[in-house]
Amino acid sequence: MYFSRLFFLLILICSFNVSAVKVEQSVLSAYAKHSQFIDIKISPSGDYIASTSRNDEGVISLTVLDLNKNEIISVTRGKGNESVSTFTWLNEERLLLTMAREVGSFELPRPTGELIAMDANGKRKVILTGPRSKTGDIRFSSIIDILPTEPDQVLIYSVEWTASEPYLDLYRMKVTTGRKRSLGRVPMRVYKGSGVAVYTNKTGEPLAAQGIDPNRGNKAVLMARLSIDDDWKVILETNQYEGSFTPLKFIDNETLIGLSDLETDTQSIATLNIRTKKHTVLASHNEADLSPVFSVKTGQADEIVAGAYEYDEVGIVFLDDVDDPANQALIKSLMGTFKNQNVRVTSSTYDNKTMILSVSSANTPQKFYVYDNEKRKLSVLTASKPWLKSSLVPKTQIITYKNRDGDLLTGLLTLPKDKSTNLPLILLPHGGPHGVQDSIANLNSDVKVLSSHGYAVFQPNYRGSGGYGRSFLTSGFKNWGTSMIDDMTDGTRTLIKQGIVDKTRMCVYGGSYGGYAALQSVIREPELYKCTIGFVGVYDLDLMYTEGDIKENESGTNYLDTVLPSGNQRIAQSPVHNVDKIKVPVFIIQGEEDVRVPKEHAFRLRDELKKRNMPFEWMMKSGEGHGFYKPENNIERWTEMLDFLHKHIGK
């Protein structure tokens, strides 16, 4: 009865906040439309459930349901072009919200940096920080930790908007008034995008911090202290990509548990003692990086009990010294129920009797579930996109293949329904490129749109990708246009040999670095593909040093020096300097407000094609950045892409 009542109330949110969604929609609009439900969380007491949902105008509201009264008790909307961004239950009755608003010509809403608290019923609403607060401070603030022993306070950090070299200032803040007590600052600069993370012990004291520090040669620096009264000390200092320890949480006052490749090539689960600096590996996988799996106790992520990985399948490695049979049984049960899917506990009651789960994968649009821990009962609440049915989503699978160097690589292959041979192919390399992995846990709308229209889509995890250890990651450095491209080509040729794709009907498409790879692939393999599509792509490697936001800080410049080809090789591996080698039609798609890969890249490629009277198509969208946000712009983009593909490699 409880679960059916909860489902009914969520349906009520739909009718109250969002107009009815048509069941029959085109494939393009179904994937382009933003999620209706963004997040759902149950209160610590289990008396309320809160959800963020989007209306037809794109405005995101927070709705709170009283489960005892079977009614909506509050709806919170932003003013003007503002939306609710995130929310957290602070205690049994009070919520903390962050907001986002559209800024200037950008379509994608940006965080305001303000913190807002209110009761579940919408009363006693207080803007705690930011220019609209009582103090009017021009600062960006974010929550670090909820303090379970002091439910009326939280730990936050705050950074001055206007500071040229800001530091993180730490505060305890009362969630009813916004009154703050200073806990000092972390002596590490937060300079133009280089973030600092702060970690607390079990009583909420900030005892560790990590970031890329420009004062120390852009090294990854871990600072810590044994008590809040001690001075901060550097515990670990490492060069990027040469081994690091990334904390996740304290397990006692002097021991951090985190992700580490200090002693292993792949990312392991390990501990680091901040007093003795002793490092201990708890779990690792020979071929794949681990990510943490938490138990859930007293309503929050608690102990790390295992590490999850993705290689030729999704698997899990339990920590040997964790004696928690109940949680291990729960994790194994959920992995069996949701094979190859991403399962996340959004919230839990203090007594752990009820949990809200978010479940998604490359083949399953996100759904929210209620899990009754006592009865071991799982019930569907709703889907983030109710109109997108799993049965209609083309299926993606993990594949493996060997490159020309004999290395075993993985990738994702998505086939259209009811056909598996002699298919037209879209090679779709991911952006990043370094540290990014095309994962079976993530649904890619580009992939599903293309496959729904009859194309096989191949997403290779080429060298330089994330998820497979430091050596694999760094093997892509300096090789953006050479061996990384060869790995993509070798996967394509494997699919040809297997009879899955028609070698006369293949095209390349990608965004960001993937856009670069789309152009570089037809330059390096002029006879293999029939067309190419670059979306917000990098086309002139030297331009990375003079345009865009990466070069605006020292760590960004250091990154470019580390990963890009050097000297003349930047010219040799830049599409704009090799246009003469392109033998196929080109489609260039760009966001006019892109600050990561500015439009100058697209203009330079277009101009070189024009000089040679080479065939190309063009789309430039105002208001869009590094990727398109507005559904209508993505529908237009896909429509023109499909027309282009149909023209050159058929349907």
C-alpha cells in the first residue's frame, strides 16, 4: 500500500507541475527532451519525499510530498530564469537547495553559488549565502558535509567571486539563519578552475584537502591535519599522471580511504595514514580501474565495502577486511537484478528501512525505485523520461578487439533492432579524450538516435581513455592524431572482418576531441570512410594555446604541454593543416558560445575547405556552448546529420 501510494503522489506531481507527455513522439524529440524527473530523495524520517522535476518551459521545481497525509505540501520554483539545481535533506524537516539561472546568451543554466534552506512545507525559507542573503556577500558557496550530531548546522566552503587568486574559506553555518563561524581557510589556491576538495572526519571536522596547486608547480597536493586546531601540512605531492591518491573519506581521525595508483597501474581502493604516510592497497583489478561501492547506514553513504570495474563486463571486488554480510548480500542482489547497470542510492531513512535507488545504463533510461530493506522488496517509482521505453531503445554491448600492436581493447557496439550484418557504420569516438570512458552504464542519446535510424554505432575505448590504468591512459599522450586514431581504425576493420558492417558505407562522427578524431580519421584513412561530421571539434592544435578556457590557468597549460604533440607535430596532426588529404564530404557543427573549443576552430576548418572548393555543410548555433542544450537545437542537429548520412552512406 505504501509504495502504490507513493507512486500515485508522483503521478500527481506530473499533473501538477508538468503537462501531460504524449506517448507517441518521434525518436528525435524523445531523446532530445530533457528529463522530467531529475532527482528523488526520501527524508531521514521517511515522512516526506522530495523531487526535482522539469516543466514544459524547462523550469525545474522542487516538490515535497507528505507521505502520511498523501498530499503535496510545497512547490518551490525559481524567479524569472532561475531553476532549482540540487537539494539535500539536512535533517528530518529541513532542506538545503542550490539554484541555477540562464546567464547572458548561454542556454545552459549556470549555478548561482547561493545556498537556500527551507522547511519541508516551504516555510522559514532563508537565502543563506550570496548577494541576495542578509550579508550580501559576493561569494560562491557549496556544502562540504552535513553534521549528523548537529542537525541545525552544516559545513560549507566559500570562495570570493572577484578574487584573482581565491582560497577556500571554511565555515560552520546555522541552517535556520545563515549565521557562520569561521574555521579558517585551506592554504591552497583555487585559481581559475583548479578545484580543491575538502574531506571531513566522522564528526564533521575538515581535516584533509586536495587539489592542483599552482604554487607547487601544478602538482596534485594532499594537505591534512590531525585536529582542527593543527596547522595544515603537505602529506603527499605528485605530478599529474605519475601516480596519485584521491581521498574519498576518513575511516578514522588519521586514516583516509580513497582511490590510488601509487602502487598499482590501475586505480585501486587504498588507505593512507596522514600521520605515518603509510599507504595500503585494499583491492585492485589487473586490467581495470576500480570505483567505490559504499554501504548505506543511518541514511548516508558510510563504509566502502567494494570496488566496481568495467572491462569486458561490469564486475565487483569486495574488500577482504570488511565484515558486513548484510550489505554484501544487498549489493550482490542488486548487481544480479540490474546487470551492467549503474545503481545509486539517492537517499535512505536513518533506520535504513527504506531507500530510493536511481538505476540507469546504456540500455535502460534512468528509473527510480523504492527498496524496502526489511521485506527485500523493490518497487518502481517512476522514470526520468517516462516516454522513453526500454523496449524501444537499441541495445548496446561491450566488445573486445586487438589493435595492430596486439593490445586487447574494449568498446561499445550498438546495432539497430532486428539486423546484425552488413550494416552502415558510424564510428563515434568519445571526447575528452584522456580519462574518459565510453561505459555500458551510460545512455548516449547520439548513439541511440543513430542506431534507431538503421546505423551500427561503434564507440572505441582507444588508448588514452580512462578506466584501464595509468599506462593505458598515458600511452595516448602526444598521439592524438596517430596511434589513438589507429586504435579506432583497427576496431572498424575488425567489424568489417566479422561481417557486421558494410565497408562501403562508413562515416565518422564525434564531439570535442571526438570531432578532431572524426576529421583526423578521414585524413589518416582517406579510402576507408565516405563522410565525416565534426561537432564542437578541435581542428587546430596550436589554437589550443591561444583560444579557449584551458589555457587560462597554469594547470591547463601544463595539461596541453603534457598531452598534445610537440612542435612541428602539432601542425602535422592538425586537420586544418591537412585539408588536402580529405577526400570526403564534411559537416561542421559548432556552438557559437563555446569557450572550451571556441568557434575559431570551426571557422578555420571552413575557410580551408572553402579555399579548395571542397564539399562541406555548416551549422552554427547561437546560445549554445560545448555541446547543445536546447531540445529544438538537438533535434535540428540530428535531422541535418541524418540527412547528411543518408546522402552519403544510405539508410
